[in-house]
Amino acid sequence: MRILQSTHRPRSDVHDGAKFRDRLPVKDVESLQCLEAELKMNPDAKSELLSLTNCPWNPIDHRSPFIKGQRQLLSWEGLHLIKQEANILLDNYVHYYCNIKKCMEANNVSLRDFRMAQTMIFAIEEINQSQSLLPNVSIGYQIYDTCGSRLSSMSATMALMNGQEFTTENRCNGQSPIHAIIGETESSATVILSSTTGPFKIPVISPSASCECLSNRKEYPSFFRTIASDYHQSRALAYIVKHFGWSWVGAVNSDNDYGNNGMSIFLNTAQEEGICVEYSVKFYRTEPEKLQKVVDTIKKGTAKVIVAFLTSSEMYNLLEQLSIQNITDLQMIGVEGWITAKSLIIPNSFRVLGGSLGFGVRKIDIGGLADYVIKAFWETTFPCPQTEGNFSQYALSCNKYQDLLALKNYNEDVPEQRYSSNVYKAVYAVAHSLHSLLKCKEQAGCEKKPIQPHQVVEALKNVNFTVKMGDRLWFDSTGAAVAQYEVVNWQKDSNESVQFKPVGYYDVSLPPHQRFVLNTKNIIWAGGQLEKPRSVCSESCPPGTRKAAQKGRPVCCYDCIPCAEGEISNETGYIGLLAVLCFILAFLARKLPDNFNEAKFITFIPLIGCSRENVSI
């Protein structure tokens, strides 16, 4: 792999941080900081990005080649590309596989992301064989492995928008053959991707980037997602905390777009709902010092309930440290980023996360996918097929795919993959958009005319269809799918295996009084307990005492001091009794004659007394 040098700028620009930032299409401060952190690890990569930022992008006037059935694998630094060309080209950004010599963060296979890549190919091949959807049109694809690196993501984005290859003169060819991009899987990387592609009106459809920040249509007019915005999940976290009567909680989040935006919405909602937050701390996966401070804060805290708005990577790091320091019996409230992550099921993890409660993406079975991932994928799509005869040649060419080949006969995880259905729906959303634009009819086929990416953006706004699993998809005004979550509880089955058991749901598409349903009888709490934990800053004051606020602390924290002579204790049971008596008297008095008589006057006396009593308390 050659590192491309800029032919338009002096080399000094590569080392000038301010000039370099100005040259990038990404202006989000948080995303820029993440990019710069990665560039410190790989300074030479700046020259490659500078070369790419000088490309004369013109995605509107391109004509991409129509080659059916061609598949090849191209290798770039930190990137692996599976490609099939056809009439329409999609791109899928996933970090499903990583070569340790070329990627900065990962060194193994992310099974979840690999399944997402396979699901995209499965959906495309299903559409290409359909006689009713795009009947005479074939969809092609390119799959880039960004290895969870924002730097690799930006490099791939710039490259794909300029065509499939670079010319021998190290200059961009000015063509963009893509009609849509499926990805990224993480919010921060999606912010970079959407910021880069947005000015060229290339649609980006993410199956899992849920940050509320991406709802800004001025900033991301071409962005869509088949997952709901975290606005709903964050508010639901506060609702579930209030539902169980926890008024005193701790909060920890990933220090990235996903965690910071999600936690901000939760904290605002918690304040509205009268929930006090003892502390709110954050860290990123590459910051061990901050992680240690977070663990120390949790250890010193008195809150027994922790709201954790983390990705699975940060939760894995936190889990390790909590386990090492034997910090257990905390009721964790989680988000879809980690609550159903199989990677967290490690020895002793149940001691820390057992009884965790949170919101997960719903499980939806895609018919035919489980068989596809162990048979057809390896026979027709995988770039390293087993052939008879020359085994040494096979071993030589396939050695770098050993980690993936280990999954060849494994599909037990497929029914548990929760994001695959989002990928499936994203591909079908693009297909339905194209079907509309090309005015396809089952018998007559589709019109043969060029389609530009900006047309796909407009068509996506109007899609409304039902996939074979029975799920209906449309995008709201922010480009997001409707919020539908499964409430999940970490439990153990009879074999002592950890299970993510559904105990309720949260569905924004339903009427308000039907949206949130919980089956509390089936919940196992922190430490495997059957009794719900308590988490309050101060216990209720006993009769004869009253609350006295603690200076500088939240309203949930108070001291109980004796009532002054002649005062009545502000005790919940007493107020409740007065309220019941007042209601009974008012109910009986409603049938009295309209004319003011002695009986009615007598009835009003205790009513007035009740109201004065309640006001004075």
C-alpha cells in the first residue's frame, strides 16, 4: 500500500494542525478531536487525507460501469473491500473484520458487524432475484472494513466518492459510482461520514447510529437510519428509574457523540421527573486514567442504581475494573449499546452485571439468513473459496482470512443478532426508493435511465413498506425509524448460562398509555436478588420530624429534624389519610339539596378544615 502524497499543497501543511483541520470536511469539534488522536498514532496518514481532500468531486455527472456478477477483493491500509458491480451501487461501512497489522484498534473479528455485512449481501441478492422489486435491475455493492477507526472511515469515504480506484498519476478520477451508503455502525464515525458526504447529497442509511445529534436536518440532510434516535431511549431511561421509585442514581457515559448526547437528554429528563443524580462521569475506551477515576467515583458513591449510557467497548472496560475491585450489587440500567452484547458475557461478569435492566433493539428473525451465512455466502461471495487440487495456493491466498474462516460452519448466533434486521430494512429502503424513481412495473420492468444520489435522498423521505418479517418501515421528519425497544433483563437459566430475557417493551408508535409495559414479576435484580433494591439519598422522615435541606446538595438529600411545637409532621401517610377523608366528604355532599341548609353547612365545615390543614402542612 502506497501513501499518496499531495500534489497541490506543500508538505508543511501535513504537520500544521490548524491548516489540516480547515481542510477537512468534518467541522464537529468532538469528531475532529477523535480524528486528531488517531492521526497522532499514524502521522503519515495525513498525507493520504490531504491528497483525498484535493479531489475534484463531481458525483452528479458520473456514469458508473455496469458489470454484472463481478466480485473482487481490494486491500488498502486498514481496509478490506468486497465488491460486486451492477446497475446500482451501494456501499456498506462496517468493521466486521480487521487485520492486526493494518488496523489501529481491533485485532479480531467483530461477529456482530460481520453478520451485518453478510445480511447486507443477503438482502441485495434477495432483491436481485426478485421479480416484483426492481425486476430488471441489479444492485452491486462494496464493503469497506474501517476497523472501528474514524481515520480509516474518512479515508474510505473520500476514496469511494471519487470512484473505485486512483489513477497512475496519483490523482482522483472525479467520479462517484455510489447511489447510497449503508453505515456507519457507531455514531461518532457516522457524524464524520455524513458530514463528508452531505454536501454531495449522497444518502447515508445507518442501522445502528442512534445519536440524537444526527437528527439535525440542517447539518445532515442526507442522513437516514433504521434505528430510532436516542432522544426516546434517553427519556425512557428516566421513566424506568421513576417507575421503580429510585430517586438517587449515579450516571456514567461514553465520552463520544453517542454517550454525551444520550446522557445530556437523560439528565434533563431526570430533573423534570424529580430524580436526583449523585454524579455524572464519563470516559473513552482509550483513556485508562479517566476510567480509574470513574471507578473511584462509583466506589465512593452511595447510589445503588447506575444509569450507564455506554457502548459495549466502554462497558467491557468498566466491567473489568469493577470486577477486579469487587464492586458488585449495583443495579445497572443500560442502553441498546451494551445491554444485549454477548461480548460482555465473560467469567464473573454476572457478579457485576447480573440483574441489569435496559433497552435493547428488538430481535426479529430474517427467514433464510441462518442457512445463507453457513452455505451460500461461502460458496458464492467469500473471496477465498476452497478449491480442489492446489492446497498450497489456497493456504497462501486464504491465510489472512483465518479468523473469518473459523466462522464458516457457525450460525447459532444468527437468531440473537438484533441489528441485522435494521441492515436488511436499510437495503430494502434503498431498493424501494429506486423502484419508485425508475417507475418499475412487474411485467414491464424498470425504465432505463440514470439515477443520481440526490434523487435517492428525496425518494427515501417517502418510503413506506413492509418487509417479509412483518415490520413496517418509514422515516420521520428527522430521517429516523420509529422508536421500538425491548426491555431486557440479565438472568441465568437452569444451566447457569446468561440470558437476555425480555420483561417488557417501550413503543412510541402506540398511544401514550400503552407505550411502556413492564412485567415486574419476571425481573431478577442486582446480585440475582428477587427483591427490588432501594436507592435514595435520604430515607423518609418519621412522624414528629420534618425535612431540612442539606446545603449544596440535591433536594433528595435532607436531614430529619424535630417539628417545632404546634407543627404537624409532613408525613406521607397522614397527608394521604386527610386527602381520602376530604374526598369521601365531598362525595357525600354532592347529593345534598341545592338550597343552603344546616346539613350542607355542617358538611362544609370539615371540608374547609381539610383544605386548611393540607395547605398548612
